Amino acid sequence: MFRGEDAVEFESTLERDFLIRTEFSLCVLGIVPQPCRIEYRAPSGRKQFYTPDFLVYYRLGDRSYEDYPKPALVEVKPEAHWRQHWRQWMPKWKAARAYAKEQGWEFRIRDESRIRDQALQNISFLSRYKRMTYPQEDSLVVIRTAEEMGVVTVDYLLARHFNGMYRAQGIAHLWHLLATRALDCDISRPLSNFTELWVPYEQ
């Protein structure tokens, strides 16, 4: 279930991991599996059809409508597979790129190097804290501090709100707020006491 609302099917663990990363991003508005069927010509001249894996829609955020984030038509493929078959697959990928351009989209190919990275490691780590529960008033105090400061480190929040014997509970609480997207950070960098946190623009 994508954000607990829509069921999104996947056909491999790499596609699953792509969905995990995509779901975590607050910039993502939604995702559609196997969104279109694109006609193309194989090298033999035979007409064939190609169905990309996903179409990802993004939030406008603080960008203008003239500079809106284009939806991304995405093909997820293991690196070993596309390196072995790229000549064979190039016609359908060219057709997909042309089709995406006509729709005002972008076409992207994603493999392990763009999916199974530090961000995915962090998201997987945070997932164990997502279902934890904390008093809402305690969470709101932490969020309010982050909002007032603009950007604040994990260490600062621990020192201010979870000193002494409460420090271990405090760091679990902060990871919970990150996991539930009440706080945000640069998820592409390793998580530590020096990680900078802020209240996300997209809620």
C-alpha cells in the first residue's frame, strides 16, 4: 500500500525498493504502476509494445507553474540486465523518451546505483521506528522547536528535550518523527547526532 492508500504492484525486489524510496519522498504526490502502453518498432521492423514500470507525479511545492516538476516515466532495471541488453532495448527506450516528451513528462531508467544507496539504508533503518507511539504533546514540543530554529541538529534536540536518562528514548522519538515525516532531513547522508532536521514544507 503506497502511503496506506493505493495498492501499487511490483515485480521485483528492486522495484519494491524503488517504491520504498519514492514513498518516503515528500516531493512525490503519487505513483501509477504500468501507466501506459507504448508502440515502437523493433530492429526487425516488427511492431511491438512496451509498458514502463511507473509514472511518478511530484508536488508543485514552492515552484511556479512555469517551472513545475515534470512527472517521471520510470523503468526499473538491474544494471547487469540493461548492460547486457541495452542494444536490444534501445528502440523501446527511445520510443518511451519520445512519448514522455509529448506528454510533458521525463523518461528515466533506474538501477541499483540510484535505488540501493545511502538513502534507502536510512529509510530501512527508520522503518523500525515508524509504528512506535509517543504522546502527541511531546512530539509537538520537539516539532515546534525545530520550526522556530529553522534547521536544528539531532544533538541539539536531544540536549534540549531529552537530557540525561531520557536521551535513548529521545533519539528513538526523533527517528520516529523522521519516519512519520513530521521532521525531514537530507536522507542521502548518514544519520547521526549531527544530522540536521527541519519541519518539512510538504505536509
